Amino acid sequence: MERRKFVIGLGALASGAAAATGTGAMSQFNSGDRAIEIETVGDASAYIALQRPSIDTGDEDPNGGLSDNGDTRNGNFVEYDGDKLTLDFTSDNPTSARSGDPEQGNSLGGDGVNPDSTYWFDGTFDIMNLSNNSGSGVGEVDVWINESIDGVTFYTGSSPGNRTRLNKANAKQLSPGQAVGVGVKIDQSDLSGDDVDESFQVVAEEQGNGL
């Protein structure tokens, strides 16, 4: 009720002296100091987490995820360099399906990909939405990967016929707490050389709220 009286009073004043009074808008404001706290954490536990797929060992894996469920060992290709996820398919990271520990190499592991070969590494890492959930769809994001690496494709799915490239056109929607497993296809004949050192970006965007 008080708000209505105030608005009517402004209208009466404006009708008699509009040219002299202006709009009544603020000219300047300073709130004084306010606090902001930000913590930098590793990829495995950030709001948009990039995680090694979980290995079903019965123990909690702080770098674990959802897509692997112990069925594969492709998480062995995941390393963390300064807490940033890195994918290593070189002789520096020998790996084997017989290895149960994604942080350890294996003497039986290979050193790289074959000439003129094509590999599909299903569920190599997870993208997990760890943002806050306040209900009514808040916190849902679309995720995809930006890359321009000759011979390399990131995809979802884990069998012939259902593997789909994970780009903006095929973005996956994740609610808080959900994850998507990301596979890596390597077509050696299209690689830029025998040794490749490139980068890619994981993007998460609230629907209709892109910059």
C-alpha cells in the first residue's frame, strides 16, 4: 500500500514540474567492500568435473566417474598434469586391459597406435555436472567438446552404430549429478605426424545462455 501512494505522489509531482525534476534516478552508488571467495580445485572435483572413469575396486576413487563401471580400463589413458586432465596414448603411458590400476602402467602395455589403423577407446573419461541444483531444471547444462585435431574424434556411446561425435551439434544435456562417458577415436592415417601433441576444450553451457 505504501508503494502505491509513493508512485502516485511521483506522478503528481512530475505533472507540475517534469522539466525541472528529471527522473529521480541514482547518479552514483558505492556499496563498500563485499567478500568473494573462490577456490581453485583439480579437474576431477570442479563444478564441471573431468574425471577418470571409475574402476570397480570396492574403494572410493577420488578421480572416479560413472561411465566405466569397471568394464574397461581405458581410464588408464587419463593422467592429471597439475590437476588438469591429460590424455596420453604414447609410450610414456604404457597401459593394458590387464592393469587394474589406472594410475600405474603395465609391462605388457603397448607404446602407441599402429600405422594406418583406427582405434575406438570407449569411455576414456567422464564429464560430470557437479553444479548446484536448486530444482525446476536449474543447473542443467549442455556439454560438448571443441577440437580441431586431425585424426582424433571425441564421441559418446560404446558400440558400433551408437557412437556419436560429441560436438556442439550433438551436445549432451546433464542435470546436476549426471555424467557422460567420452570415447576417443584415433584414425592414424589422418594424424598430422607420428607424434601428436594437441589440445581440446570441454564446454558446458546452460541452454539459451551462451556468451
